[in-house]
Amino acid sequence: MIAEAMSPALLPLVPILLLFFFVLPVALLATAFWIWMIISAVQNKGLTDSERIAWVLVVALLHLLGAIIYFFAGHSKRNTPIAPG
């Protein structure tokens, strides 16, 4: 419907505009979320050192999927203090 309303000269710009206004912002948000989760995993005082290393590796190697997994599984331990010992 939109393509029919556009002039033929503007039709080749549709993929570029789609990339610029949708894909690029989503990619930037995903990258920012990924960096936030890596920083959170490194600074998380509720995790032991070995758990912290494991989470950093999961987030770093699985990128967005790892960041989402950490957000729901490991990020919640952020306010839980480590038991002394």
C-alpha cells in the first residue's frame, strides 16, 4: 500500500529507510543492553567469583541471548549478599 503511493524514484530508498529507522536503533539498543549486562555481571556482589566469571563468559559468547538469560537468571542476585566464608 505504501509502495503504491510512492513515486518510482523513491522506491529504492525503502530498504535504506527501513534499515536507518528500524534496524539500526534496535541494534544499538541490543548492544547497549549487552554492555549493561556485562557490566552488571562483573559488578554483581551477589555472585561468587566463579559464578561471575561464568556469567561474563555466557553474556560475552552468546551476545544478546546470553544477556537476556543473565537478566532473568543472574541479575536478580544483585541485591543478595554473599554469605561470609
